[in-house]
Amino acid sequence: MAGGWAKDGAVSEQIEASIRDELERLQSRRGPVGESLTECADCGEEIPQARREAIPGVKLCVECASERDARRAPRGGINRRGSKDSQLK
């Protein structure tokens, strides 16, 4: 594909670099790291040893983690189709 002054494959390299950067960003936000707590940070209940080994750096028990996940509001999407309804709002 002709790209002006760009070398062949430059577009593919840019796409791959963008994907690589995004994957690194997501992996860095993946979850808790470090030493796990023995007691839940929210309710104070003991966190089972199996959970602490399975998730390094865990700070919440299963119940509190489930409640926190349920409280997270879903993000609103963007209507990219540009329908008439979206333009009227």
C-alpha cells in the first residue's frame, strides 16, 4: 500500500504498537498486587488462605468484592451510527 514517504508496513507497525500499548495499560490495571490482607478491608472478616494464594494482594473478602462489583455503574456507550433518535436528544 502506498503511504507517501512512509515505509512499507508503517501503518501495520503503528496498529501493532497501539495494541501493545493498550495491552500493557490493561495489564498494569489488572488487579491487586503485593501482600494480601488477612482480614477484609471493608468488613473485617477473615479472608480465606486459598483466596489469598489465588489472588496476590487481595484486600476484600468474596462477599465485599461481589458487592463492590455490583455497585459499579455500567459506562454509557457512544452511538456512533448517528441515528435520528440520537440527534434529537
